[in-house]
Amino acid sequence: MELNSGYHEFNAKNLIPIYSSGDKTLDLLLKGGFRQDLLYLVYGNLKIITDILLRLSVASFKKYGFEEKVVFIDGNNRFNPYRISSLAATWGLSPKKVLDHIFISRAFTYEQIVETLEYKLNELENSEKIRIVLVSGITTLWPDYEKKTFEELLRAIAGIKRTVAKSNPLIIITAPLHENSKIKPIGGTALTHFGSVLILIEDTERYIEYKLIQHPSLPENRLVKWIPLKPKRRLKISPKNTTLDEWF
């Protein structure tokens, strides 16, 4: 077994790519962004998390160029090419080039998302260089809590592990929050034990809450982003009433 110094490990960690989420509060929570040597499970508010994935996709090309591709496996049916194009134009990139470098796989049944992760993702890696794999809504199409369903999830996870072993891309998995829990995703411990980093994102009328539940090198943490209040509409005063007040 090879032994390395702590300083060698420190330098090796500093060489690992870090990807901005495009969300300043989330980047602050993660001390810079998503690290390529960790596997992330992000769950909670679907709309906010999906936009983070879209921002991350475009930001990765801005920072690291177009030599490698992004894979977006869409179990939520929320991939928005118009949002991607808008972000690309805002950051000075060609919308067409960005979209050309994102592979989309839409899943309409739970079996389809399992098949994509178990087999098709590995097949794609044989012909393309993959930088990032985004699995949006791995358990959104979760059919039931039968033993077979959990076994299929474990098969999908095994496919992701083969992808990590082959090319070590950044992998971010998202899932909805379980309806009977405030802190657990649909899929339970099969998912939470698989992720290196667990992040819960929820929103209220006044703020968005970001919770770092698990991380190998950071403590649990919670940050809040306040939502600006919309100014109240001022009702126009009827001229008739104004005249009447003046008369009295």
C-alpha cells in the first residue's frame, strides 16, 4: 500500500475541479460549489433545484470549455432549452453550442430511468467524453414501496457506480421530498446512504432555506436567502371622492 504525506493529499484535493452552482447561497454553503470527487444528492423544491442544474450546466462550459459533454437525465420532464439559451447568451456563450454539448434523456416511467442509469449511461461513455451527469428526479416516478421497486433503484445506483469508476464525472442526483417526512427524500436510505453530500432546499413565502445535512469535510449548516417583498399596489383614489372630500 502506497503512503502519501498530508501535504500531497492537500495538493491533490486542490487540483480537483469545482463547479459553481450558479446560486450564490448554495456556493457559499458548499464553500465554492460542487466538487468532482463527491457524489451529491439534492432534494426538496423541484423548481429551484431544476434551475440550479440548468445554471450549473451552462456555467461548466463557461469555466472549462467544450471538450466534454453534460448528460441531463430528466425524470421530472423539466429541462428547459429556452432557459439554457438565455443563460448562455447572458454569460457570453453560443446558445446553440451549449445545447449541442448537453445530452438529454427523458424518462416517462420509473423503469425507463432505471434502464438509462443501469445500461445506457455506460454505453454513452464509450463514445463520448462526459464531464457532468445530472439525474433530475431519480425517484419522481417512484411507483410504490414494493421490494421490486427498491431493487430497481439499487440497480440504477449500481449503474451510476460503474460510471464513476469509468470516468469519474461530477454526478448530482435530485429527488423529491417524501410526503411524510420533512428531511428524507423518496427512496429513503437507499438514496441517502449512496450520496456523499446531502443537501435539502425548501422555500417559504419569505425565504429559501438551504440545509447541508451531510458532507465528508464540512459540518452541518443552514443558510437562508430572503425573497424580496413585492411592493404593494397603491389603489387609485376616485376623482369623485376627492372632490367630495374637498367640498365637505
